Amino acid sequence: MNILKIDHIGIAVKNLAESSKLYEMLGIASAGVEEVAEQKVRVSFFPVGDSEIELLESTSPDGPIARYIEKNGEGIQHMALRVDDLEAALAELKTKGVRLIDEKPRYGAGGAKIAFVHPKSTGGILLELCER
Ligand code: ZN
């Protein structure tokens, strides 16, 4: 498995427009807003150097981000590592006994292929692997 970099940090927010103001105030412009229907979220990416901050707002009260906020409040929800070959990375983790949420890549914002690793296998961190 080849980890290339920290791709982004995902932050769960109640209101995308409201939460975007902080990053705009810091001089970081959004690279655009996209709705990912499958995950019931609207996301906005704020590029910071070689990585990004991803703000996630739920589009449904039963979506994963709404449930996360209900349980934990707003805040950092996941960390994403970029890999060069997601399917190979998932296969390797599976053989190592790592618990995966997604055994196969799914669609992520910006056309990325993504998959989540279960927090039970990562010391409590929801880890996203992504390939762009
Ligand atoms: Zn993400």
C-alpha cells in the first residue's frame, strides 16, 4: 500500500454557509460546493497547501453526518489519506485483518474513489482512503 499524503480533514457542520465564513475569514477560498446524494451530504472543499479541509453538511436528518452531529456535535469527523491504488490498499488491509466499512470503493466528492476504514481498527478515528 502506498500512502501519498493527508488528502483532507473532514469536518461535520450544521450549516455549510455559516461554517464557511471562518475559512473565508482566514483567506481560504472554497473550491466549490458539491452534493453527494449517496452519502446525503453537501460538501465544500477549502484547499490548504497540498491538502484540503472538507466541510460536510447533511442534506437529510437520517444521513451519516446528521447522526454524527447528533451524537458528537460539530467537529472533525474523519481524516482522509490519499493512496495511489485504492482497491489494492483495501485488499491489503483486509488480508491484515483490518475492519473495513467499505470493502469496495464508492463515489466521493470531486469524482474521487473513496472507502472508509472502521474506527474500531484505527484507535477511534474514522479513516477515509481516497484515490484521485
Ligand atoms: Zn472525506
